[in-house]
Amino acid sequence: MPLGTLDTATGLIYQATGPEDAPVAVYLPGVHGDWTPNLAARPFLTREIRLIEVAYPRVQDWELANFADSLEELLDNLGVGCAHLIAESFGSLVGWKMGLTRPERVQSLLLVGGFTQPPAFGLATSAKWGLWCLPTTILEKGIDAYVLYKSGKGEQRLGRDQDVAPYPAVRTPLGKLATANRMAIIERTDVRGQLHRITHPVRYLGGETDFVIPIRRELETLKRHLPEHCKFESHLIEGGPHAVIASHPKRTAETLARWVSEIDLSRKASSEHRGDS
């Protein structure tokens, strides 16, 4: 299985599902680093989308430029010119980096609990230090307890047929340090001053009860600083937490799929209009 190669991988790991002739969307995971929370959302996403889900290798010294370089390399290897980016939480920073440095490769940026500046109250800094200090065995027990709790609420994190535990990109000493590095990237990244350079459509999907990201702050920032041609839209799911893909998979997936369809149709119509002119 691809996730079994996390320790030896030097670039993004991926799996692809959905119709091969459908619009391509790349899922960029949050700080957890892999696609295991997508189990329930995947069937809805892949009805009309070619979904490429990536996982981050257990590398401790990557910067955002490395994530973007690896994503571009993956798109090249798959023969994908440009793609919609479904960017969850930390993945939004990778999405912003792609949009700012490789705009021709991004068809749209669909943020899921994303952000433009570090979360409030030093959460990223505290989490980074906690990961550095916490013994790996205790961290893994904590992950298992979290997954058990979420399973009791009906939220799946991994199928029974998979041969790795949920959230494998965080597990092991290397995984813990790689996750702490992603937290460090979060605490020092602020893209607000660069939002005026974004050229592609941007959408925001979040949970109304997200206690990790100040949703209203982010929505106001995006409305104020994104150019008009981004045609920014947002949708908040009532009762949804930060991990809204896992908690409300059907509603999340259907909203994302609708945005992909609308953006593709709008782009096609614009292209045909230019051709007629």
C-alpha cells in the first residue's frame, strides 16, 4: 500500500480514484499528513471527480517550496496540466504556495478549514513543542484513543481492509518530527499580503463550530483581500468541527463536487466566448 512507504519516500505519495476522464482534483491533507480521514467522503467525491489524494513523506526539513515542488512533479508524472486543489487546513498553505508560484497549474483552490495566517492563541507553537516533547508511544496511544472516540460517533478514519493504522504520517519518531515541522511552517506563514496576486477561483468550506481556525476572521480576510476575479464564495456547515471532511463527509463532498462542476462550466463558457470573439 502507498502509505506503507512513508518512511522511505522522498516526495508526495498518492492514490487516484474516480473516472479517468473526469475533472482532476488533488486533496492536500492537513497537518496530519495523509488521506485516512477521507474514507467516508471519497465515494461521494469520486462520482464525477478524478480524485488524487496525497500524503506527505516523513521528512523533517521541508519548507512550503518543497511541498509545491513535489506537487508539481507529481502533476507532471501523471500528465496533469492543472488541477483543482482541495486543501484541508495545513494543506491550504501548500495550495496558496502553488497559486502564488505556479498559477498555471491551479484550476481552483477549494479550502476546507484553511487559513491565511497562524491560528489564534499560539496553537501551532504549542502543538509543535508538544510533539517534540511527547514520547512516540504516548502519541500513538493518543491517536488510537482519538480514532476510537471518533469511531464511536460514526466517523471512520480507515477502512478495515487497510494494512496501516489511521494517521500513519504522524506515527513513528520520524512521523512525529515531520508533523512538528509542519506545525512550525504554520506558525511562521502569513499570506495575507500576497492574496491580491491570486488569479484562480477560491472557495471556502468550513464548520461553524471550528475551534481550531477563527473562521469568521478568515472569511473576512479573504473577502477583503482576494481580487474580484477569484469570485470568492464560502459555505459553513452547521455543527461542523475543524475536521469537517470526516464529520460531515457527504455534505462536504457534495459541496466540493458542485464547486468543481460550476468552476469548470464557467471556465469552458469563458473559453468559448473568447473563441467566438
